[in-house]
Amino acid sequence: MILIKRFLLLGLVAISISACAQSDKKSDESKNADSTIEQIQLSEEEWKDKLTEEEYYVLREQGTERAFTGKYWDNKKKGTYLCAACKLPLFASNTKFRSGTGWPSFYEPINETNVGEHRDTSLGMLRSEVHCARCGGHLGHVFEDGPQPTGLRYCINSVSLDFTEAKKEN
């Protein structure tokens, strides 16, 4: 009798866990379905023709520019930062902050749809790589040591970005 009760209890626990996992999966799928973005897919040759050598190295080969060398690490102008490869808006200047790292840093993207993340275990570290959701271009990494309100630091390569200055109001 005790074995039957244990078996039933374990079965109920397994069903509950499975139901929660399915619920989370459906929630993630619906979130992604609501926030889909049209993908740009080019061959590597097409990307090589479209991008400079440095852009290709960073955006397509997950490279990193040297700290304090990029054109936007110290940019203080108001405007919007776009993906250098496909021009998708990624970050607003009002979320940029001085992190001291030598790369442009932001505490949040323009929206959750335009910037994707995935796990990066290169160089013996566990990090979250961020990429452009439209073209898949490597932007940099996100860390949990940023300022409020998010506590995040999106550490982005300047070469992965273009900048559109905001129009001055009269």
C-alpha cells in the first residue's frame, strides 16, 4: 500500500512539473510570436561585400574591438543607435551610461524585440551574448552590473552600431 501511494505521489509530481514546463514553453512561444521581427538572411559572401573587414569580424565572427577605440564609446549626442549591418534601432542615447569599460554601454535596449540574447561559453566564461534580432549580427554582451532601473549593462562594440542624431528642437 505504501509503495502504491509513493508511486501515485511521484506520478502527480511528474505531471505537475511537466504541466509547468509546458505552460512556460507556451508563454515563451506566445511572447516570441507577438514580438517577431522579419529576419534578414544573407550568405557569408553577401555579408563580406556589404560590411567592412572590421564590421564583418565583429558582427559575423563574434569578434571584439579594442576598448576605448570605437567611435561611440564616448559619444554624448542625443539620438538612436542602430545595427550597423541592417539599420534596426537598438538603443536610445538616454539609456547610455559611462561604464568605464571603453565600450558604449546601455542599461536597456529600445525594446525586447530588437535585441536577442544567447548563452556564450567562449573564453572559459559564462556570459550572455547579445545580437541584432533582424540580422543576427553580434553586438556584444550583457552583464548584471549596470545601473538602475534595470541593473543591466549592455556592453556593445561601436563597430556594430550606427548612430542617428536626434533632430534639434527649435
